[in-house]
Amino acid sequence: MFEYELQKINAAEFIRRADHQRLVREIRTARRQARRAARKDRKGRVSTPHDRFARAA
């Protein structure tokens, strides 16, 4: 009976870990998608420092 209880505890721990890893993966994916969407939406720099000044001779 003791081995059965240990097996149930281990199985529950594996399920808990799998759920946690799945949640972490979903959060990472959502953050990555949000960053990509924000990168697409921003206007960007109008000019760079290299564009402002003429090149010295």
C-alpha cells in the first residue's frame, strides 16, 4: 500500500510540473507575440545620427 501512495504522489508531482512548464511556455509565447506586435506598430526613428551630419573630408 505504501508503494501505491508513493506512486500517486509522484504522478501528482509530475502533473503539477507539466502544468507549470506549459504555463511558462504560454507566457513566453504571449510576451514574444506582444513584443513583435509592438515592434511592428511603432513608427521607428525618423533619422539616424549618421543621416544628420555630412561626412568629414
